[in-house]
Amino acid sequence: MKRHQVSFGLCVGFMLILVLGIVPTMMAADPSPIVGNWEGTLDPGAQPKKRIVVHITAAQDGSLSGTIDYPDESASGALITAITYKEPALHFESTSGQVSYDGTMNKENSEIAGTWKQGAAALSLTLKKTPLESRVDLHMSAVSMFQRV
């Protein structure tokens, strides 16, 4: 009996730590709408189409960083070396491949229409935000996992 009380007490204590640690972050101000994963396809005409995935994150101080993946080339993690977002305009650069992008986000914060420049070539590229598992979903997964204990 005493052993079950200790286990129950530890579970309750852990759940309080988890809830108190996660709930305030869920209630914090929404992150910039630019944060997330963005996908698009370059169409260079005579050459094969090329999928682009841009990952943008924000640090606690609000500074942005990111990487670029090229799934059709099995390449990932090209570092974005400069990035600015002043609603609704996005600009980023990557010295890997001499890439730059300038785009404008739509009012729904779901697409960015712009120009992808690589070397001397400039192509139209629309990036669409891909859904991410929300913090609420992660929290609910954690709660359900500990309810089974």
C-alpha cells in the first residue's frame, strides 16, 4: 500500500512539473508567423523541377535562423546565413549555392510568394506552410502517456 502511495505521489509530482512547465509556454505570445516549415517547387523550365523545404526557427530573443533542404537531391541542412522578416516581407540568403529569396506573406500567413535567386538565375517560388504538430498536441500526448502509468 505504501509503495503505491509513493508511486502515485511521484506521478502526481511529475505531472505538476510537466504541466507547470508546458502550460505557461503554451500561453505565451504566439511565435512569429514566419516560424515553421515552408515547402515549394522550383520550375526551371527545361530542367527537372526541384522541391525546396525551408525551416525557420526563432530564438527566445526573437532572432531568426533556418536551414534549407533539397529533397530531390537528397541534400538537407544548408544553413541560412542571413534572414529578416518584417511583416509581410521575408528575405533570406544562403552562401551554400549562392541562394537568396525575397517574398511576401499572404494575409492568412499560409503562403509566401517571391523570387528565388541562385547565381544569376531568378525563378518564381511560392512557399507554403506545412502543418506542424502543435504544442497542445505534444502536451496531450505526454499527459496520455503518464495516465497509463
